[in-house]
Amino acid sequence: MTAATTEPLIRPPRLHTGRPGDASRLELFFDLAFVVVVLELAAAFVHDLSWHGLGVFVGLFVAVWVSWVGFTLYANRFDTDDVVFRVGKLLATLSVAGCAASASDATGTYAVAFAGSFLAGRLLLFLLYLRAWRHVADARPTIAVYLVCIGVSSTLWAVSLAMPGTLRYVCWGLAVLVDALGPLLATLRTDKLPLHIEHLPERFGLFVILVLGEAVGGTARGVHDSEWAAGSVLTALAGFAVAAGMWWIYFDVAAGASARRLEEADDEAAEEAADGTADGGPPTGEEGSDPPGAEADERHDLFVYGHLPMCLGIVAAGIGLEVLVLHPTEPAPASATWVICGGLALFLTGIVLVIGGTARTWASVWPWPIPGVPVLLALALIPYPAAWTLVVVAAAFMIAAAVLGTLRSRRTSELSA
């Protein structure tokens, strides 16, 4: 018999590229706080379906999503699941909850509360990276990129607390831009950190599931607020078909293909690096060519950032569905039709970036799904006598696109087998 081994409560960070790819329960708990922020932003946009409301919704959603990506990439590499990491992640969850509590009027009454809560999250991530920098010496050059970007971002959020009006939101925008550039700049280094490829697709897939819940929730809230009117119920059924089509397209087409290609690119990069080392020199590639792993890094970046328009589009489509379910017998308001059709077009744009980016060829997204983007935008230009007509047409299009994408994906897999 072997004695049971107990791990110490405090363990120094180390690269975890070899651990199982399953998301931890703490990561799922953390995600729920972000979903609450998204729900609050969606509710605020429903009550201000205007250009101003759209700008606020998009800006804050991008800020929240970039923050989620920052924590996700850190955990992808350095999740030690010790007391220090758990406390840090739980405090970060609390900071996100603060953002949720102030998101309904983040650019008004609760601006300071929102910025302060967001700043707390940035500082916690900075401290986690500082801990990793101390313990993982080989990773210090890349970690330094993250520390600089998060430090600049945190400074801008802190300065915004004392800024009046427009200057405050300019600081927010610059801070989010710096945060978004961090992972991209880190991949430019030749001594960059590897990502845990099995873990990455699962984390993003789970986030997509959660935002799809908002699309379903939008139709459910519309039915509730209309007191189960017959027209609202029928429109909601078509709206659910839209959400189901998005789920089908992502998980049956985009998720599997992109995960497989990321693994292939990672294996190729490892082989190139091993070949370069075996030749007696550093793995820098041929003269005038990209260093080994450069192509894999581009695939990673397009996979990660392709999820931004995709998730934004899912939530926007859910908001449009909620409005149309509330008004099924009225002429579809132009704002609502643009939100739902624009949201679906954004969703397909994200699918294009994820599939085409990880495949490294745009032939993989032609003749589907690229042509779907202008088709969906054209739907918003057509005047409909009733809201349900638009939802039915959109549902039929999404289901047809899901089936077409599935058939094409399976045919491609058979040919490459």
C-alpha cells in the first residue's frame, strides 16, 4: 500500500501545459460572475435601444470580455489551485460582482463604483502575474509583457476615478485597448509561454454556452413580460430556434474543427522547435522566415479574438429577440431588427475568424459562412409587417446554415482522413 500524499496548501506557480484540460469548478464559479455582468448590460440596452445605448453596451461588453480573457489566459498557464490562487480568484470574482452591481448605469451614477470594481480585478491579476514572475524564471520575459500592459491599464483605470465626464471614458477605452494588446504583444517574443491547448477551447466553449443562455433568456423574458400572449409565444419559439442554430453552428462546426487545428499547429510547432534544437542552435527558423511556432501563435490569436464578435453577437441577438417577442404583432422596429440581424452577422463573423484563422486558409469558410454575413444584414433592410416574420426568417436561415455547415464540416473531415 502506498501512503496517501497531500499537497501543500501553498504551492509556487509553474507552467501547467501537461495537466488535464478540464475547467476547474473555481473557473466555472468565476464565469458566473461575468454572466451576471452581461445580463445587467443586456437589461440596460433593452431599455435604451438607441445609438447611445448601443455604444455603451458594446464598450462595456468588450471591457468585460477582455478582462475575462486576461484571467483565463493566466489560469491556462499558472493555475496552481492552492490557497493563494483560490483566494486571488475568489477576490477577483467579488470584483466582477461589483461590476455587475454597477453595470446598469456604469456610465452615469455608478461610474466610480464600476471603475473601482474593475480596477480591483486588474490589480489582482497583476499580483498573480507578479507571483508567477517570481517563481517561473524561464517565463519572466513573457510575463513582463503582461505585467507592463496590466500595470498601464490599471493606472488608466485609477486615473479615470478622478476624471470628469468624457475624459473618464477615454481612459477606460485606452485601458481596455492596452489590456487587449497584452496577449498579442506576448506572442511576438521568441521565448513566449506555451498555452495549454486542451484547456483553451473548453474554456471558450463554456463561455459561449453561458452567453447562449442570455439569448434563450431574452425570449423567456419576452414571453413573461407579454403575459404569455399567443403571438409572443410563437415568436419566442422561432427565437429559440435562432439560439439553437447558433449553438449548433458553434459546437458542431466551429468548436471541433478549431480545437483539432490548434492541436495540430501546436504539435507542428513542437516538432519544429525540436528539430531546431537538434541541429545545434536555437529554434529560430530559417533566415528570413518566421520562427517556429509563429503560425501556431497566429492561430491562437485568431481563435481567442474571434470569440469577441461571436459572443457579442450572441448577446445582441438575444436582446433583439427579447424586444421582438414583446411586440410580435407590431411592425418590427428598425432598432430591434438591426440589433438581431447585426448580432447574428457578428456571430457569423466570429465563426469565420475562428474557423478560417485556425485553418490558416479562407477556403475553409467559403462558400460558407462568409456569404451569410451580408445576407443577415440585408434582412434588416426589409420592412416586415410583423416582428414574428423576421424571427421566423432568421430562424430558418440559422437552422439551414447549421445543417449546411455540419455537412460541409463532416465532408471535409472525411476527405482529410
